[in-house]
Amino acid sequence: MKIKREMKVIILIMSTIFSLSSIHASSVQTEIKCGWKFKQARLNNWYPATVPGVVHTDLINNGILDDPFFRLNERGAQWVDKEDWIYETKFDLDDETFNKENIDLYFKGLDTYADIYLNENKILETNNMFREWRIDVKNIIKQKDNHLRIYFHSPIKVDLPKWEALPFRYEAANDQSENGGLFDKKVSVFARKAGYHYGWDWGPRLVTSGIWRPVFVEAWDGLRIDNVHYIQRNVSSKNADIETVLEIIGDKEIVSAKVKITDEQSGKILASTVIDIHKGLNKVRVGFSMKNPELWWSNGLGEPHLYTFKASIEVNNTTIDRKSEKIGIRSVKLVRQPDKFGKSFYFELNGIPVFSKGANYIPCDIFLPRVTREIYKKTILDAVDANMNMLRVWGGGIYEDDYFYELCDKYGIMVWQDFMFACSLYPAEGELLENIKQEAIDNVKRLRNHPSIAIWCGNNECLDAWEIWGWKRNYTTKDPRIADKIWKQFYDQYFIVLPEVVKEYDPMASYTPSSPFTDIDGRRDHTDGDMHYWDTWQKGLPISTYNNEKSRYFSEYGFQSFPEWATVLSYAPEEKDWNITSEVMMSHQRGGSSANLIIEKCLTNEYGTPKDFQSFLYLSQLLQGDAMKIAMEAHRRDMGYCMGTLFWQHNDCWPVASWASRDYYGRWKAQHYFTREAFRDILVSPIANGEKLEIYAVSDRLKNTAGKLYISVLTLDGKVISEINKSLNISANASTMVYSETIDKLIKNIARKDVVIVAEFIDNNNRRYTNNYFLLNQKEINLPKANIISDVRVVDKGFEITLNCDKFARAVYLSVDGLDNFFGDNYFDLLPNKEKSIKVQSGLSLADFKKQLKIVSFTDAFQ
Ligand code: BMA
């Protein structure tokens, strides 16, 4: 009896074991990119479409919609999100693809409520733009003339009934429903779709639909590697233990498949094992140790070394599938530990406490598929060039494109990754909570191998909004049962579901429930946790107040400015637009109706009244630069107590007045140049403390640095009042006060309004770190009219401009009309009779360049 049963089992296995000859190596992937057309669902005209793309850009490309960034055109684009749209294409399969045993359609991203039909069969309904979708279509797909149709439901029409059905509202602070003609119906919280599409305080309201990431046909035989996870443990420069977990999908039983992990550069096999594959999901674990691994370091601390690991699977010496990934060996964690000040908040990379220098990052365009690889590259390189080591991918945007993280890996930018929730409350229960969970799993799995991922964060400011902005109080006053319901959803989402996903799918990673975060009570505490500091901007306080604020970690703070003249012209070309309260300028300012006036008020207080609109734009950038310089230096001087400074914000998603340090076109504002200085590996930072001038040396280097400190006190027309020099050995990875002196002793009997203090550190390798410091606010400084002389010569890819000046020139600003130029330095001070050369990239001829070059400095901005 027993024998018989075993026989039966063996026969069964035999019959399901595939014949080796029927398996073909490697899966094939083809993008469905061509032949797409689209139409408004209830009308009949078809137009050509670009995929990936969104309906707005397709309408623009077909001349149906005017550029929404131009003047007030955004208003005329509001009908688009109330419509349903249909996209379709036809495609054939080549023999190889068609003959595979498994054929899937693989959607990398659909925005958002879509029904998908292949050859008139409904194969999928989607409801989350952040998720990926893979469908087996083997039984439906044909070799020729496949018809793929995607019906996008209006996200507004889908979500309005949900809003209407509820007896209470979910807060959504930034949803510009009124601009969308929806009155107070803030429906954004119901959609798993980028929050900023519904408007933000730096962005337009343009609620897109479309195939925003590529679509593929993927065909395979026998098995395919779905995912490989490299879990790193015990990482040091001596050793790293790597546990590799492969997820392999099999379509049949396969015996003796060989799984191998190879270091592609050296060809060395790091680990291998032989397994039997079953139908369905197979999880295979294979571990190895690396001796003396080359570690991945953040920008400034060392090389961000990347290995290329290949996971492959062979049957009978034929490789069936493989997956190569760039892996950086590193340990990174958020350290939250009680200490003598309170409780720490800092990142430890490879055992070293690292001071985070960086910015908050939003999507680079309101229309996401327009973000090219070039734009991504420039965005990350601009962070690297400004000496940043971290970007925070903020929760109102998207989980970024793979390429974004590849660049961060390559250039040593750590990523603080928010989950996509910001400044709102979400109906996180039932189906939506499950949807959120799946979204988190998809994205944690997609991104976890990137060495750049430093932390997962539950949301942006939702806890702050609940506890501090008054939301909890308001709900509780109206109906405590609703308050309890919302808090339960909140708790489930950020304190149970999301951390559990991180724990399960990225077990070595840190998670923080919200930013800012001290504890679950939502307290704001300067001695514990991270902080978003906004008072100086929001209340229009003197920019020097950035010196007074303390935190263990500034994960946000910012100050607005206008973009430069050329950028303003791109959206406000008419003379009647050229004042900050014009309708066009107000519409390209989303920080509230008073935001332009805050800039004006602070600017007048700090500098005086500019003579014209262009001078106003220039000074607004300088003001932002000065403000942020004060903040960045204060945070770094406080190193040890404070361990991070991420300003708001690195980029824009359209041309606008905002907190960005680079505008929509990637043009550096004054702040970005100032950031580059303030974030250098060594910062020399003078600061008045009562009657004393103190100078701090802040070093991110991991070894002490010997060199010389030079302090000069100059009158603004160049006379030397005091000169001090001093040998220093600056402590590694620390901030130290290296000089302190009574101000009166330094400036002798010269008035404070007539002097500038120049602090310079030159290390033993002749690297210079210079910082100019004034003892009074700019408005009180007696800046002379400076006579700047320039000389231009042709160099590779552009020109070199040499400048000279008889007196101190504050914030010298060079500009050339046109888009194709980038100045190596700008908004810099010129010291009397000290030559300075700047390189500029430009495609202009020398004659045109000279003709168009404009040079102004601070005093030129006034009558
Ligand atoms: C922050 C952010 C954003 C916002 C910015 C400027 O606190 O989290 O939501 O755009 O401030 O107000």
C-alpha cells in the first residue's frame, strides 16, 4: 500500500518536471512605446500620444492645451482632471516573445484609476499610481495586432462621491480644491496619487492622468528572478556578511537549479547553491562574507564605492535568468539615544556619526514623465556640487525613479525617503490601508538595495498637523468619536503598517514615523528629535533669528525668493506683470497671498527699498542666500548638539517664487552658491557673541586638519585695521571655537558700519576657506559704490571673466541673457583690489557674450 503511494508520487513528479530542452535562457522584455493615441472618453477625436506621458502633456503637444506655466494658463487647464481619458495602441510580438511559455504585461506606473483591456478583455483595474502591476496575459495575447486600451477615470470624479459620503472631512492643508473649481472639496486624500498634483504652496494645481511610467511585455520560460535582496550585516572595513534572498517565480518543478552570486568586476563567485524550483514563488537564501570590503561613503567622506553583484540561475549549465545590481557595502542607521542634552537624532554611516548637509527634494516637474535623465543628473550633481550628502525625498511627491537613486548611489548622496503622505489626514482603513501597505511593499522592495537609502519616514508633518496645528483639538471639539477614528487610522498607518513593512522587507533600515518627530505625543522639543523650523520665514522675522534656534536636527527650514529675471520672463513676459502684486506674479506664488509681501517686508527691513523690479528679484535672491547662510552656519557651528541641516527646498516643479535654491530650469539662485560654501568640508564661521567676535572651525573631515587661520579687519575701501594669524589643528568631525576677541579691540576706533571681517583658513594642502562677516545688518553697512572692472577671455566651453574692484563690492551678480550659461560663481563679494576669475559655460560668441554680460552689485540695486 505504502509502496504504491510513493510510486504514484514519483510518477507525478516525473510528469511535471520539464524537459530541459524546452527551457530557453533569459526572459525577454519589450517596451510598448509606439503607436499610442488618446482621446477624451466621451468624444470621438483621437490624437497621437506619448507614452510614458500624461494627458496634459499630450494635450499640449497636440496644440489643444496652452502651456499651463505661462502667465495664468493654469486656470484654463482645470477641466482636464474632470474628464475620463482613453489611451490605446496596437502591437505585435516577435517569434521569440510569442513562443515563450509565460507572457506578462508589466506596468511600472499608471496614474491612477485605470481599467486595462487587452484584446477587449478587461485584465486589470488600478487605483494607486505608486504601485507596479504585472499581469499574466499568455491566454489573451496574440502574435499580431494586439489591442491595448487603458481607460483612465477622472480622479476627481472617482473620489468626489467618497468625499460626499462622509459625515466629516479629512484635512488636506495644501489641496487647492478651490482653484480646481471644487470649492472646499479636498479629495486628494482619497487617491494614492502624488499629493502635489492637487497643488502645494510652491506648485500649481494640475491633476494628471496617464501612463506615467513605461509598459512592458515580458516573456519567460520556466522561471524568472523576480527580486533579489542583499541584506548587509556586521559591516565594517574588515568584514561584511551578506545574506541574499532571491525571489524566483517558477512555472513548473525544476530540479537542481544552480543559484550563483557573482562579483561582476572581479568575476569571483561569491556564493552558490543548488535548489529545486517549485511552481509559484520560491524564496532562496544564500549567504556570503566579504573580507575587507570597500565601503560606500557619502559625498565628502570617501568614495561611494559600488560593487556589481549578479544573481543568476542556471539549469544544466544554461543561464535561465540573471539580475545585476550595483551594491554599496555600508551600514547606516538613525541614532536616537538619550544623551546629556536630551535625545540624539543623527545618522551613523559605517560607524561614524555624520552631520547631514542637504536639502528637501520635490518632484522636478508637475508633469512627471517630462523629467529626463539629463534633468535627474543635473539635479543630483547640483546637490553634489553644493557639498551635500543628503536629500530628503519629501512625502507629497513620488517615490522617485530608479535612476534618481542610482545617481545618489553613484555620487554618495544619502536619501531620507518619506512614504508619500504629507500635511494631510488619510482614510487609512480597510481597502485603502491595504492599498497603502501594498504600495509600501512595492517601493521598499524596489529601493532597498540602494546604499543611498538611509531611512524610511512615515510622513511629512502629519503628526505635527494633528498635535500642533490644532487638528486633533478641532476634531475632538466637534465630535470626539471622529477624532478617535482618525487617530486610530493614523496610528495603524504610521505606527503599525508602515514600520512593519520596513521591518519585514528592509530589516536593517531605520524608520521614523513622521518628520518632524520627537515622540508619539507630537511634542516639539529642541533637545530631542528632528525639527521643521519655519518661524523666521512665516513671521517675517529678522534673518539673524536663524542664529537663535536650536535643534538636534533641522530637517526643514527655508526662506523664499523669486527666480531670476530670465525665468520670470518665461511666465511673465508682459510689462504689466512686472510687479510682485500683479495677477501673474501672485499666481506664480503659492505660499499664500501674503508671501510676496513677506519677501518685500524682510527685504526692505534688511536691505532697503530696491529701485526697480529687476533689482527686487536680485535682492530677493540675495536675501534668501543671506538668510540660509546664517541658518546653515548656525546649525554647523552647533555640531555635536545639532547633527543635520536639510533646507527646504532643492528644486521647483514649475517656474515660481518659492523656497527653492535652484529654479525650475535648474538655474542656481544665490542660495545655491551660498550653500556650496556653507557646506564645504571645513567651515570657518565668525559670529558676534555680545561684545566678542568668535570664530568657529567646523570640520567634517575624519582626521584633524592642520593649517593657518588668517583674520583681517578691513575698511570697505580696503584699509587694513587688524590682521591676526594663527596656526590651527582643527579637530576631526567636530565644531570648535578657535578664536575669540573683543570686537572693539579688533576694529579699533573704526565704526562698525565701515568694516568687514575676513576670516580665512588655509590648510596644509593650500585649500582655502574664506568667509566675510559684517558686524551690523546689511542695511546699516556703509557699502561704497564700487567700480567693477572686467576682462573676458575665451576658454574651453565658454569664457573666463576676471574682475577687479577698487572698493568692497557686495554680492556681485553676473548675468547673460539666454538659457545656455552657468557661472562658476555668482553673488560673491569682491575685496578691494583683489582679482577674481570666474568661468562661465556659454555657447555665445565672444562679441555677443561681452555685449550681453551684465555685472551688478548690491549698491546698484538702489537709487
Ligand atoms: C514644509 C513642507 C512642505 C511645504 C514647505 C513650505 O513644512 O513639508 O509641505 O511646502 O514646508 O511651506
